[in-house]
Amino acid sequence: MVEFIKRDKNDIFNKPLLGFLLKNRKFLMSLRVVVSALFFYGIYYGFAHPGKENLFTGALFWGIFWALFMVATLPSFGRIFCGICPHGFLGKYITKYGLQKTMPKWMQNRYIGITLLVIGWWGIYYTFPSFWKSPLTTALLFYGVTLLAFTFYIIYKDMSYCKYICPIGTLTRAYDKLSFTKLETYTDSCKDCRTFECASACSYNLKPFSFAKKNQADDCTLCMDCATSCEAVKFTLTKPSEQLFSRFKTLNAEVWTYILILGAIPISMSFAHGLNRTKIADSMIWNQTANYFGMSEYAGGFAFAYAIFFTIFFSVLGLFLASKVLKKEYTLTFATLGYAYAPLFILGSLGHTLGSFFTSDYQEIVGGFAQAFGLVVEVEPLAHRGDSWLSYFGVLKWIGVLWAFILIYKRMKLIEASKVRKVFAYFFSSFLLFFFIGLNFYSGYVFKTYGAKERGDSMHKSAMGALKKERPQSEGSYAKRGQMQESEPIYFTLTDPKKAVSGSKRGSMSHGSGDKKRVPSKEAWLVYGKDITNAKAIPEIQIETFYYDTKKKPNELKVEMKKGSRVYSFETPENGYYNLYAKSEIQTDKEFLYKVAKLEYLSGRHGVETLYSPKVKERVLTDKTKIDLIRIKKDEENSFFYKSVMGEELAFKALFESLPLRDATLVITMQSGWSKKVQTDEDGVAKFHIIRDYFPEWGSFDKRHKEEMLLTLFHMPKESEQYILTYPLSFYPNSSDYASYGYALLLISLTLFISGVIVYRFRKNRTKPFSELRHEE
Amino acid sequence: MKSKIKKIINNMNLSRVRFWIQLFSFVLFVYGGYFAIDLGSKLPIFTCPYNEQSGATCYLIPLQHQLSMPAQILLGGAGISVIVGLVTFLFWFIFLNKAWCGYVCPFGTFQDWLTSLRKSMGIRYSTYTQNQFERLSKIKYVLLAIVLLAPLLMGVGALGSEWSAAFCQICPARIISPMFSGDLSQWKIDFSTKTSMILTAIGMIFAGLFLVGSFIKKRFFCFFCPMSALHFIFSKFSIVQLTKDGSKCSTCGDCYAVCDMQIKDIADDVKSTNILRDDCILCLKCVAACPENDALHFDIFKIRAFSSTREGFEKRMGLHKPKGDSGE
């Protein structure tokens, strides 16, 4: 036994808070007592309230322990889940007073636990989806497992239940290898030890002093009994999965755990939950098979079986081929390279669990605990489905894939073979990874191409029907009230008129919520009304819409009904100018009206590799409308991010039947209501400056404060014929409005001056000759 | 023949060679626009796009723009463009490793010229103490974190759009590089929002500090450069390396004395073979200043391209000829 030791820097026992807590028996004891109390209370609560109103049991077992806590701790701190497990905690005391028999050889089989987990839990989970969900079955399950565990503890010694029978015993042991902690001893101090307190303190009959040499901690559950018995035990921080970088005694059961769990959880999930929610679910092989046998209600079970089959097939085939290429035994290759598959499941699962923690589980857990302890708590979920930051959790899956690729590389180093053989073996042993990546891409592809199945079809349709009935009435009433006159110009806007009325979020459009389309697109609305900031959606009238894309090709605008108003959308795959047109011809008793709404939209997105060439600026010549107005672009406009600013001079060319239109009236209306008239000259050109017409408070000044204006071109060749074209524009304050050069000059000179003085003083002090201290006599 | 070429290379006057390479690349990257040169936007050097005439663009700006896309778009197909960008960056990077800093970066060259200005004025230079050195050398990783995290936070809506390219707002290269083509428009404080006001003001202060700092301290800014931190992450994968043979080293400290970046390991560490540290700019002054045969060498594909030799050292120091030119 060692009384005192100088601890390494990376020893967690050396850290201020954690070191104290982990070595404190009382703290560990009370923690375990609390967890056990919760565990049994959860079971009791499940029996007492078997119905759906019981939130607590589900939240405790499936919200905290079995997904979140286990998945979060295994690849980080290691098996601390086992360290606080009530079975292990109570089992230690039960074993002490039990029969202490040796477990029969046939039971000392690590596949028992993993089989129980994969078939008994996951198999049932997919085949009978609602079976495990009720609080009663949950309580029954844990009650049964507890009874089973205690029976084993009474009969057999050395916590054999944990090692062989516990459904997650092998799983935690296997995934613990990914953690960035390691329990071992200061071997220099252990050399002289003859008493082995660490081993005698261990209820699992392990030898902690040998962990460092073996490069693994066998069945250690991080209960810290050894650490409190001897100072030479250390709990160190390592690189993530450092254990796997070098040799240790491998266990085939662990590799099988990685493979089976990967099949049973992420791959089955993406079969049974992911792909089964798409529109082409029926053509998937498991559904086909289930239908063939006439057992379509158990399709989930078939998906599970297929997932397990595919996973085993790809892993075994890949490793078999790798062993052939490497000219090594299959068992050796399997045990060495198979460990590289460890991160695939756990990191993807972590991302998934964390995501659902923020969207729903947090609320359920707090609600469940409040219910169980009679508290009144109002909780909101921490995030909503579709919140953009949640998608960062999705990156974890890909980190897992990358990690697995690195691990194959590292584990390949442990095999002796020539480089060329290793390269091929690397390829073959990555089969499972390719399958995993491919499946992810495939389900993404299926969702994008075919879309998700609509949930509750019938209800959806009836709701739509109700909407449809309602709509004509409301629009009819618009028309009846006669708010829009026939001669009133219509124009395009890029902001939803309904939103604009309610004054919600400005400028949040481009960051659209839940816009998952592959090709980015832009939405526009057709509106009317003199007040630009408060325009109204046009009623249903005969209108022809089309647009020219960046290649100046005409296209149809897509029209959809959204929230009761018509939305015109167009795809903007490339950066450049898009020209939208809407045309309507009306013949009334008095006159002929020809109305055109035009919008020139400049799409500029970062990360799109379109090059800006003079071609981008070329004008679109349309023969589809009789009247047109074209903005003449200046030489300075040489980027996709060009914005018109206040004070800038704009020039327009009016065309009528493709010829310059002279003496037409161009009316400029600003957002503030200010307006001005300009006449086109003989070339059809009209020029004007954008005036600056707002002076906000300094505090509310925002250079991205966009302002709108509307140009309306009127042309009347005859008394009874009127041509109207609208052209909306947006502009920003000029940079000279907010960029201040004087302050910059002042600031930079001040910095130069002050730092100069500091440097000067510093040097002067350093070069001061040594002078003796004088004491006053 | 082969040994003859080797001898010529090993005996070369490094500071002169370096000066011409730096001058060439300065013109290329600062005035390249006048010659219609555009080497893309993924360069591993501070060739600032705010200078409209630059012959290429610093990678940090497209990186920040790409990462600031809304999270869903970024993690959808657009993530590919980030990877493509990174691969292009690495493609450039592997050829020169950190020599991009020591030989190509116009901003680094500018600092070297400020240093020679100081030298010609007869003013001493400053150094950090070892303690200061260790503490300050972490700043570049903080700046790299700003480069990466600010856009990501913007992508999830935690930060407003005025944080777009936040690092560029505080980067002195944005203010100083355009001055080379006579553009003083970056000398401004942006009063449009409070955030941009603070960021641009910090940028101004950094620009001032840069001018003072690089005048009295060699390669002042490189010490804090996030690009240098980004380089170091990938420096192992480069085809060129700086290697040391500790058994031949007499720890005389010549290399440390000439090192602009004050890297102590170059003299002290006799164990590691790869002596490239995160602050290194691969200027190879240490190789030129080393008096031991093959103690330090610059390798391309593990082939010694430039080694320290006694002969070369003596030649550069002018020990043989009474009127030799004296290298640094």
C-alpha cells in the first residue's frame, strides 16, 4: 500500500474538485444511495400509476439514464454509468453475504448479455413498437431485471452478473474503450507492493495494478473502491480512445457488440423510422418481405432483421477480405480491425440524443420529476424542432465516421504486412463504413427526392378543404369592397405582405426557417397600394407571370398558395440577376389597360462559385411584354453583392415595343411617401438621384436598414390606352453616413502615441544603470 | 555534379535570395490585380481582399463567409463547399508549409521591411522574456477561435449579420494592405451598429499596435496570426519540413539568436527531429546560421534541399575573405 504519491499533471485525482469528490467515500456513497432511491421510486411509481399520465417513470429510465447519461458518458469519462448503477451498488453487499459460488463455464459467456439486449429489447422494440412505451412495462422490465440480478448476486461470486448476464455489461465495457480516461496505477510504486490493497478492495476480483501493463481495465466499473484503498491508483486523462491505438488482449464479444449495436440502433432506426417515413417506404425490401409473408404489421421487425443482416454481412465480408489480403488469420484481423467500428454508433447516437434532449426530453424530465415530487413547474423545451443550431449535433455522426477511419489506420499499424497489402486491407475493412455513409446519403436523397409521407392523411385533407372553401369568400369580399381599382398599378415585393402588416421580423427572410430545399429559391408576392410599407396582396385576377434567369432564359414562375396568399417563387441556383415579370391586360368600357410588374433581383450568396463577368450585367430583352424599363448598370457594379445606396444616381431606359420610349412619365415613390416625376429623354433614358429622406435616432441607426422605393412608368399613346409598368427597388444608407475617418485617425494616432511612450519608458527603465539604494541616516 | 549543385545551394547567401523572393511575391500579391493575376481565394497568406489590386485572396475570408451560412444550409449540401475550400487551401499549403509566412506573405514581408527601416535608423529591437513568450503565443489560437466560432454562431442566429467576417473587422491587414494601392478607405470607424463600431475600433487599435510593434519587434504580428495557427494544425502533412539532427548540435545558440520569432526549441531541443514549431515562419535563417554540418536541414520530400554546413556558415559570415559580404 502506498500512502503518498506525487501525482501526474493529467491525473484526475489531482484536479481540485473532481479529485476530491471521486476519492470521497461519503460522497460516492450518498450519490449511489440517491440514484438507487430514484431507481426504486421509479419502479414503484410505474406500478402505482400504470397509465399514460405517469411521466416520471419514462423520463427517469428512458429520458435520463438509458439514453442521455449512458451515451454521453461512455465516449467521454468511461463506464461511470456502471459506477453508479444501483444493481452493482447493492450487488456488492448482496454478494458479500451470498453463496459465493463460481459461475458455471457455460454461463461465463459474454454473448448472453448482448443477445438479451439486441433480441430481447431492440428486436421487440421494432416489432411491437408500443410494447415498451407504457410506464407499467417499463417498471415490470426493471423489476424483473432487478430480481434476476439479485438472484445471480446471491448465488455467484465476483459480480459475475455484471460481467456476463447484464444486458449492457458487455456494451459498456466495449464502448468504454473510446473514453478519454483510464484507470490504472503508478507502476513504479506498485513494484514494491506486496499487499495488493487495490485487488482485495475490488468486488469484481480484478487486479488494478496490472491495468497499466495490460493497457485495459477489464471489467472495471470505475466504482473507485481501489482508489480509496490505495494512493497509487490513478485516473488519468488520455487522448480519446488512446487505448485502441496500441495492443491489448482483444475480446471478440466486444467487436460483435460494436457490430450488433450498430445494426440494432442506428441502421435499424434509419430503416424502420427514417426510410419508413418516406413516400416510397412500400418499395423497401423489408416492407416487401413483410407483405410477402402477410405480416405487414410487423414490418419493423423485418427492418430490424435486415439491418442486422446487412451490418453483419458488410463487416464480416470486409474483414474477411482484409484478412485474405493481409495474409493473416481471420480471427486476428477481426479482433484487431473490428475495434475501429466503435465510434460509429456512439457518436451518432450522442448527437441524436442531445438533439432530442433539447427539443423534448428536457421538458419531459423536468415535468416528470415535478410530477413525482409534487412540484409545480412550468417548463418550455430548450429548443424547437428545426432550430438551426440543433443541426450541429448532426455533425457528431460524421465525426464518428472520421474517427472510425482514423482508428482503422491506427489499428492497421498493429498488423505486420507490406504497405500495399495494408492499403487494400484498409479499403476492405472500411466496407461497413461505406455502407453506413451510403445509407445516410441514401436516406437523405430519398427524403429530398420523394419527400416524407404525410402524417394523418385524411385529417390533413379535410383541413385543406376547409381552407379552400374559406378563401374565395375572403377574396371576394376584397373585390366587393372595391379597394383595388383596375387602373391601380401592381408590383412585386420580396416581403410577405401579411407579415409586413403585422410588422414582424424584418430581414429574417433570407435565413428562412426550415428551408431545407436543395436548390435555393426566392419568394415574391404581387401587391398593390400606394403605401409601400403597407401594401396589400392583390385579389385573384387574370395575370401572366414569368421570369428570366441568370442565363437570360425565360421560365415560368411557380405559383403556390401559402397562408392564404399567392406566392410566386423562382429558383436561384446561381448568383446573378433574375428578372421577374407579371403582365395583365384589362379592357374596360372606357379604356384599355396594360399593366406590367417587373422586379430585378440580384442573387448574391457567399460560397457559390459563380464568377462575376461583364456578361452578368447584360440586359434582358423581352418580347413578352410591350413595355419595359431597364436599369442601366454602371461600371462600378462589379460584384454580386452590389447594393444601391443613398445619393447614388440611377439611370433607367424605358422601352416600348423594344424601341426607346420618349416623353414617358416615370414616377418615383419613396417609402416615406415622398414622390417625384421624371420624363424620359429622346433615348428613353431617365436619371435621378436617390435622396436621403430619413434621419433616425443614433441608437436605432442600422446600416442594414433597407428602404424601398417604387418606380412607375406611365405611357399613354392614346386617350383610351394606358400602359403602366412598376419597378420596385431597395437601397441602403451610403457608407459615408456611418463610416467616420476622423475618429479612426484619432484612435490610431493615440495608439501609436501611447504604445510609443510605453516602449520608450520600458526601454529607459531597462537601460537605467544600476544604482545603490541609499538609506537615510 | 550533384554535389556541386548541393554546394552552391548550401553556400548561398540566404538573406539576399529571400529578399528577392519576398519582393517578387509582394508585388505579385499586392499589385497582382494590375497584371490581371488572380490566384483564387484560398491562399494561406494574408493577401487581403480589401486591397482591390491583390493578386489572390486570404483563405480566412471565404472560410468565415462559408461558415456563416445558416446552419441548415451549411450542414446540407453547402458543407461540401467548405470542404472543397479547405482542400484547396491545403493544396496550396503543402507545397511551402510555413514558408508561406517567411517568404510569400506580403504582410510578413512588410514587417521585415519595417525591421530593416528600424535597423537603418540604428534603433535597437525588443524581445519578449520567455515567460511573456509562452503566455502571448496562445493568443493566435484565441484569434483562430474567433475566426471559426463567430461565423458559426452567426449561422445559428446567435450573432447578428454585422459579425460577418468578424476577424477581418479587427485584422490590421484589412486596414494596412489597401494602403499599398493608395486606398485609405479602410481607415474608418463604422458607426452603423454598436457591434461594428466596437469591432472596427479594435481593428484601428490593432493597426496602430501593429505599426509600433513591428517597428520595434521583428515579425510582431506573425506571433498573433491566426493563419499561423491554422498552418500549424496541418504542418505535419506538408512535403517540406525543417529537421534537426540533435546528435550533431552543439547547442551554441546561433540559430536562436537569429530567429525572428524567438523560438527557443531550435537551440535547446536536441531530441525531436521535426523542429517546426507553431510560431516558426520557416525563414531558414537558423539553417543559414548553423555552423555544424547537417545539424539543421530543410527537406523537400525527405530529401535534403538546404543543409547547414561549416563552409556555408563561414562564407556567409565572411570568415574566409576579409571583405566578404556579411549575411545576417
